[in-house]
Amino acid sequence: MDKRNKIMKNIFITTPIYYVNSEPHIGSTYTTLMADIINKFNKLNLKNTRFLTGTDEHGQKIQQSAKKAGIKEQDFVDSIASIFKDSADYMKFEYDDFIRTTEARHIKFVQDIWQKLVKNDWLYKGNYKGWYCISDEAFYTEDDLIKQDDGSFKTSLGKGVEWKEEESYFFRLSEFQKILLDLYKNTDFIKPESRKNEIIAFVGGNNIKEVESGNFVKDFLKDLSVSRNNFTWGIKIPCDCNGKNLLEDFKTWKKDIKNEEQHIIYVWLDALFNYQSALDDVDKFNDFWKNAEVIHLVGKDILRFHTVYWPAFLIAVEYSRNELQNLTIDDILKKNILPKNVFAHGWWTNEGKKISKSLGNAINTKSEIEWLITEYSIPHNVAIDYLKYCLATDTQFGNDGDYSRSRFIEKINAELVNNIGNLIQRVLSMIYKNLNGEINCENFIKIDNIKSELEEKTINIFDFQSYKNLILSISNDANDYMEKTAPWNLKKEGKIEELKEILYNEVENIRKIVILLQPICPYISSKVLEFLNINNKNFESIYNSDYLIKGLTIKEPVGFFPRLQNKK
Ligand code: MSP
């Protein structure tokens, strides 16, 4: 399917950078969680990975929020960015870098990009006339909007828009139609597959058949306004279209620069380049962009920015307008300047209702964890793992999901506590009580070959439901094996060798289960792995008999998966 079928060892995983106009909630936690899982998953598959998250701190929306709070912009963004960082740490997400768009490394990088776009002849000055939605920081045409009874317009999600007429720099996006449609057609750039059509329609292909017949709709994609002049909270353009330098230093206009020349860079052009500004030295850039598979995780609402604007910007930085005319998508793909995938996940509703500011029903992640801890008297780290498990495996990745406390509690008890937890507890207690805690492989090493199934499931890193089902099926089989062989009778009958063998096989099943469960429930898995003195925790070790548990004496097992039962 994807013409770029070369498998790379290095993987760069990113989340969108979050707007700091409101605090983190379950939706933003979800994107970071899935990126964290994909990152851990790849590490266990022995890839070199880098995981980036951060905050998006410029633009009119943020400036308005700071004003409303009565705080200076920089102080405002500092305080909310640190809440985002704390929240990622609280959830124990293991990111390698946290980028903020107000950092000097980012500002300077984006100013360099602006200069390259000017040099490559991709920018011109014009007049923007049209609708702008501050909440989305996006431009809309009247066709995109819904007319209200009072004559005003709203976006399809009910957000207000404003009419704008201002001088602005434009990016020649309209010249990218063919190359973008070829990109979608020849690669798995847009994931899941089901989202391709909406982007193709936006770019002007209308449907795949038209794209396949090469019958593109001319002039469908409009040039994009990429600068603003009527507010100040953003990155200053370093030069005009003639290359005239406008800045004293990266934060200050030269003295003689007139107000109408003082444009700031459109917040999406600024924000998207966080994915590269964070790779802030040559080695990092080579390892995790040029020679890596780049995977961007985004919510479905921002897919358009990442699959239309972003590849166009990347191509425009690399090639001049002249050069591009003679290039095909194959030439561009060979250079590996584009991300491998942009994966769009669905949205969460809260107990069936759309989450919105006006309903005030956003779910604060930290409060949910705290609720689990107090309601069910479970340890903090366990509560985090339980919530991660529910968010990650409840819906098919890519589809919308509904957050429901009662359903999640049932799910945890059924899948984790009664199935996996019960297996672990029964097996380890029997070993402790009947075999003096001794686990010994002696002659009965059996290793099922689950390699092919595992490889199939783990290669498609976006299919977490099948992955979870694989884990549960190993656990189901292990529970069945226990029922069938009824080892509790063997001790009475004096059949100690048989008892040892059955329990040993079960410990091996547990080893597989917890190794696989690590990306989703890292804390509980690590506790079981520690308990069983298992040091090789990568996926390869599951089906390699060198890593079987050879001999070990265990202590009395503790409940690794506490049941969620209301305190009476
Ligand atoms: N700042 C931009 C992204 C720039 S990336 C170069 C932005 N920020 S956001 O804070 O509004 O959204 C960040 C992510 O949170 C998006 O991927 C969005 O889809 C996700 N979610 C926000 N609410 C959500 C739900 N209710 N459910 C699931 N995810 C949701 O967009």
C-alpha cells in the first residue's frame, strides 16, 4: 500500500501541542496516552524511539484568555504550560522532550522557516477577506459554515466566526493540489484509511475515483493566509517578501519598522513546526526525522492541518517553487522529508454527551484518578494503570468513544481483575503454599509458538483492540488450562511432578501476559515482572526460550490487580 515500505529502526512519535487556554482534560490525556503506549510498544519491539509532546502558546485565542485572566501573556502561558507538564508527569507518561512554542529554540526555528519560504518563492503579500474562527484558529469559506436564523454563521461544531479583512502574507497552497493527492494515493500518510476521503474531498479530489483517473479539480485548494497584523501575541516575521530584515533580534522589531509591516506568523504555521524545532541539534534531526519513521497522533478535528498544510509546508521548505514543477511524488518520497503517518483518533463523549465548555462537562483526568483512589481504596499508581487500560482499549483506535464510569468499572473487574489478576493470584498462591514458593523449569520447558500471532498484532501498532484481545485470550486459555488440569487435586494425590509442571507452564503464561501488558499498564506489569525476577522484558523475549524463568523462590504474592468494590 505504502510506496515507502522501507522499515526503519528509528521512530519519532508526537502528540499535538496543546493550547494553553484551558487545563488538560480527558481528551488531551487520551492523545498523550496513546502516543505513550505507541512509544513503549515500539521500544519493546527494540526500536529506537523519541517521544515529543508540548504546548501551543501563541495566537489570538491565548492572548484573549490571558487578557480575561488579567495576566501578562507570558505569565499566563507559563502557568498553564506547567499544569500540562505536571499532568503528563502525574500520568507517568515517558516523553523525551516537552516543547513550548514560546521557547527561543522554537521561535528562531520558525523564523528560519519563514526565511526559507520567502527564498523559495512560496509567500506573497495580499489581502485576506473571509471568515476566521478564533477558537479553532482557522479560516473558513462560507461553504464550510452553517447559517444561523439571525443571519450569522457558525462552524459545523457550533463555534462562532468573525469576518476579517486585512493585509496578510499568503502561502501558495493552491499549487500543492496534485502533489498532495498523489501523496494520499501512494502512501499510508493518512490513518486510519477511513479518514482519507474527507481530506481528499477538501483538497479537491472529491472522491478516490477522480483522483485515480487523475481528474483533479482545478483551483479548489485556496492559498493560505499565514500572517496576522491585528494582534501581537505570536512569532514576529523576520523579513518581508523581498527579504528585507525587520528584526533587531528575534523578539524585537527594528526601530523604523511601521505598524503595518509588523506581522506575526499564523499560529498553525508556527505550531506545526514544533515537530522539527524540538529536534534541536543535527544528530537528533538526522536520527529522528531524516532517518526515522515519524508518526503524528492527532484528534480528528485537526487532521486537515496535519495532512494538508503540514506536508505542503515541509515540501515548500525543501524545494523552491521552480524546482517543484519538475518533481513527482516519488522524487519527494525518496528524500524522506515527510512523516510516515498522521493518525487521527476519535473524540470522547461524557456519558453520551458531547464534551463542551458550555455544558461544563469536561472530565478532568486528575480528578478521575483521585475519585478511583478514594472510592475504591486502591493505590495511586494502580488507579492510573486502570484508567489507561480503559481509555486505550475501550474503543477501536480511530473511532469515537464514550466515557462512562460504571462501564469502565465493570470492564476493569471483568478483564483485568477476574481474568488476568485472578490467574496470577491463583497460580502464585499455589506455588507459594504447595511448592514452598519454588518455581523450577527442570525438564518441562514448553513454549508455545505465539510468535507469528504476536508479530501480526504488534506490527499493526494502531490496532490496540486486537492487541488487548490477544492478551486476554492468552489469559483465558491459561484459566481454562487451570480448570482442566485442576492442580489443587494433585498435591493431595501426591503427584508433585505433575503439579510443578502445570504451575510452571502457568508462570510462563503469566510472563507472556505481563510483558505484553507493559505499554498499557506499566506500573502493575512492572510489579509482577519484579516479583518474578524477570529482567528481559522486550517482546522478543516472549518467544525466545533463553529467557524462560529457570528457577526462583517467590514470596507470598500480594494482590496485583485489586478489585473495584465500593466500601460498605
Ligand atoms: N494546538 C492545537 C494543535 C497543534 S499541533 C501542531 C490543538 N490543541 S487542542 O488543545 O485544542 O487539542 C489537542 C488535542 O486534544 C487534539 O488532538 C484534540 O483532538 C484532542 N481533544 C480535545 N478534546 C477531545 C475530546 N473530547 N476527545 C478526544 N480528544 C480531544 O488543537
